[in-house]
Amino acid sequence: MTNTDRNDDIYKVIDEITDHLATLTKEERIAWFRKNMYLEPLNFVKEIDGTLYAVRTFFKKDATENITEKVERIILKKQ
């Protein structure tokens, strides 16, 4: 599978999710995100084609909203 094929597959899944979310009410979208959000720590290491990728997340300690609130705000912004 080429990188282009992988990208096409990723975009297809994103489009399917986006299309599904567009059919939901605001409350249903928030419930969907709560059900499907990543519950494990947002830090991980993955090897792809012999290259090791490390993903780390950092959050401001003095932030005015948590990740759930931020996602809700972003989702609700597009009305």
C-alpha cells in the first residue's frame, strides 16, 4: 500500500465520520465524542516502516478549559 493509498483511506474515514456527525444534533455530537474519545494517555510511541514516532501531549496548567470542553466548544461553534 502506498502513502497515497493510506492518505486516501484516512480521508475516506474522516469523511464518513464527518458525514455521520453532520446528521446528529449538537447534543448527540457531544455524546458521540464523549463515547469515542481516547481514554488512554495521549502519549504513545509507534513504529511505522522502521521509523519510531513518539507523540507527547502537553496541556497548560492554567488553561481555562479542559480537552472535553474544548472539543465541545469547537463542535458547537459550527452551527
